[in-house]
Amino acid sequence: MSTKFLHRALFCLGLALTCFANTSCSDDEPSNPGGGGGGGGEFDKAANLNYTAANSQSWRNYARQVALLLEQDAATLYDSWETSYDGGPAFKETFKLHNGGSYTDVTDCITEIIDKCVEITDEVGNEKIGDPYRKYTAGRYTEALYAVESWYSFHSRDDYANNIRSIRNAYFGTTDSTVSQHSLCSVVERINPTLNQQVLAAIESAKNAILDIPQPFRNNIGAAEVPVAQQACIALGDILDTQLRNAVQSGLSSQALTKEELDQVVAQYTDFVILPTYKDLKEKNSLLRAAVDNFYNAPSNDTFEAACEAWLEARTPWEQSEAFLFGPVDALGLDPNMDSWPLDQVAIVNILESGRYDDLDWSDGDSEEDITAAQNVRGFHTLEFLLFKNGNPRTVQ
């Protein structure tokens, strides 16, 4: 997947706050990796960074450039599925007709759908929730804090719950919580109703367990609800990876299920889950770019807050697309472009000071290291860093 969870050395920002249940950040050793015993240097610069009159022009330029790139990437993603991909037919046609790349049969497409649902359960359970929890229980409290995705905005739980909703949408064949007659849910209900109820319960259990974690997650990494949520996600992945996959294969083998039915499932999934989600992503990222432009043109607490609200709105369809991170989003590098984590906060500060906004761009001829460096200073989380601080919109000083 993307560079989001390549666990490089995390950059400790050293914010002064009580951040965990029963444990403060100051309990960690060292409290400021990369700095001396008293902190300082590049890490403190990132930790204490605020929007000021001195950096306001560069700050707004940077935010506008990141928002523009997000808008472009979201448009590229939707257009690749809807209009044309890589100079050829729209990817929706390749997937629905299973006549290109790794798709030679409808079962390849069904396997892709299930694989990606399983992958996101693993990412949410073992990485997004599990990695901070493992660091916390090992006594690495500061590392645990900075391993929490979306902690600038305090939006972590919502992101993770939306990842589970992306699985629900893939299983239901819709984005509105109804169940399509041409969906995996309906197919499994017909051939194995007991299993269908188990899948439905596991999806709901994982979502609710995530939302049961006290808010914000970054302040409650050690809460009792955290391992419960982790295990609920893992349990969902297990049932999808074994029982659901086996049920489809057994249904085909016994002729209780036909490939024609699965063709309808793939078409429904493509036209009524993937395309509307990506269309929503494209439209909301255009609104986000407009909100950031308003902040650029008229910086104020109100326009800062409006940009934050637009970021939250644009974030939802992205997180609800993470059960289908295949095709153009993967091949074109759009996932790490838009959603790399963790960030290189020191590099972000350097760009703010230097104005080298071309550091955000990369091309196919660049090295993997250069591409990763560019992706770590753009996307949703860079904009989140520029817009939010401690769960609130930043302010004009």
C-alpha cells in the first residue's frame, strides 16, 4: 500500500499536554528523539510552529498548493474510472468486463473486492489502532502518540470507522446503508444465510468498537476499549478472508452460485459504490481547494475554520474508499500522494521557510526515495498539519 505505515523514525513534536489515560508524554524516554536532553533544534521548531504575520504568506501559499494537488489527484482518480485510464478505456470497463491486466474472469474481480476489504481490516486493526497501542503498552508513550494517524485534527476514530463503512459499502453494493439485490450480501444471504448474519455482525461490531474508544484516540491510547476495537477489526478480517471467500468458491463449485450473478455484483459495486464515492471525493476536494483559496485571499479565524470544515468533509469519501485501493489509485501513486502517514514535519517546516513548493512534485523517473519524500510533504495530512492544532482550527495571530 502507500508509505503511510512504513514505520520510519517518527518526528516527535513534543507538545505540552496530558495525552494519555493515566500517563503523560513526559513519562517517555527520550521525550524528544533527535534532540538533546532538553529538546531543541528542528523538532522544537516543528512543535511550536504557529501561523504568524512573519510566515503567513508562505503558510497560505503552501496550503493552497497542497489543496490544489489534492483536487487534481481526486479528479485524476475519478476520471480514470469514469472516462479514460492511461489513454485507454475507463477503468470501470476493464473491471466490469474483466478484460485487462490481472482480470481475466469475474472471479478475479470478486477476489480483488474481498482482498482489499481484508487488507483494510488489517491496516485499521494492526496498524492504525494496533501500532500506537503496542508502542504504548511497551512504555514508548511519545512514539505511540505520534503513530496515531489524523491526530492533528482529533479525527482518528472517525477515519477508522469510515474505513469499516467502506467495507460495509463494498458488501452491500451501495453507499447509503441499503442492501442491493446485486451484492455480495444478497448472494451470501441466499447461499449461506448464517454466514451473512455473521459478516453483518462483524462489520457492525468493528465499527462500534472503534467509536467506543474515548475521544480523542491520541489521548486514550491506553484505554480498555482500544484492544477490543483492534480485535474486532481482526475478527472481521478473518471472517472475510476465510469464510466469505470459501462461501463464494463453494457456491460456484456446487452451482448454487453462477458467474452471471457475480458479474452483476461487480457491476453494482463499480457503478454504485466506487464511482459515486470517487465522484464525491472529486467534488469535495474542489470545495476544499476553494475554501483554502478563501483563506489565502482573506486570512482570518473564520476562513481558517471554514477550511478545516471543508477538510473534514473531503476526508470522509477518501476514508470510505479505502476498501478499494486498487487500479488507478494504486498504479498512479494516488494513495500515497493523498494520504501518506507519518509526515516529515521537519521537511514541512523547511518548505515553509524556503518556499520550495516544487518539492511536492515527482515524476516517474524519480527515485523511490525522492517520490516518498515528495509524498510525505503533501496530501490530506500535510494540509491537516497546516490547518489544525490540538484538534482545533489554527488561528491568525
